[in-house]
Amino acid sequence: MTVATSLALAFSLSADAFAASLGKGAALHRPRIAEAARIAAYFGLFELAAPVIGLALGWSIGGYIEAVDHWIAFALLVVVGGRMCWLAFYGDRDDDAPKPNRHGPLVLMATAMATSIDATAVGVTLAYMDLHIPLTILLIGFVTFSMTFGGVLIARAVGPMLGRWAECGGGICLIAIGVKVLFQHGVFG
């Protein structure tokens, strides 16, 4: 696979963090650059660590599932991507809830952890994909940091609906990467 695949994966995984950053930024009164960087650091670091954890799990069980690893990668990517799309539009969200005045570290950690769960599942698949793993993981962290930083700063201008579309778009990209894994393993040809 190429660097383009690693970038597509990074953008896909950062979509839910971007969506969350839109909400976090919209809840603040004129978010400053320092606040955007602080929020982005939480999301970027959690998103960077999650695939490392998933990768360790993938390597530890890799020898036992080598014959079906591409199907496992496909299934995980489709489930995570499909779930992202479903939650984007049908999940339990209360868009009319009062906005907090301040985001404390525990709230940011919980949100960053919740948005990085999909990166853990994708990390399992990294053990079975032909990617430059350190570069891919660094790209995931960097792209997530960049997208959440921008998300906080543009949140008031774009509104909450863009966050839902961004999250679903990320899910569709994950599904597409899963299909590409099957093509690369010769399932369709």
C-alpha cells in the first residue's frame, strides 16, 4: 500500500475527532489558538496511542490467523466504518443540550478516548496491512491534531451538521480501505 493509503486511513480515523472538536469549539466563546492547541493535543495523543495498542494485539495473535487476516481486517474496518456512519445520523445525541462554559482535562480525556476506540480496532488490522507502520501511526496522530485544531477554530462558523457529515465520510473511507485490503489479497480476482 502507499502513503496515500496511510493518509486516507489517518483522515478517516480523525473524522470522529474532528466532529467532536466542532462540538468542543462551538461550546467555547471565541476559542483562542492556545485552547485549540490544548484540545487538539488531547485528541492527537489519544489517536496516536490507540493504533499502537491495537497493533500490539494484532501482532500477538498474528500467527494464529494468518490465513484469514484480510477477512478480519475487512470485517473490523466495515464494522467500525458502518458504526461511524450510523452514529453520525442516528446515534443518541442531544444537540439541544446546554453548552459547557469550560472543558476540563477529564472531559477532554474522556472525549478523546471515546473517539480513539476505532483507531484501536484499526490498529489490529495494521499488523496485516502492507503499510509503513511507524509513518502511518505518526500520520494518524498528526492529522488528528491538525483536524481537531482546525475544528475548534472553525466550529462556530460551520455548525453541528458538518460534524455529522465528516464522521460519516470517515466511516465510508474506512469501509473503502477494507474493500481495498480484499482486492490486494486477491479475493475478487
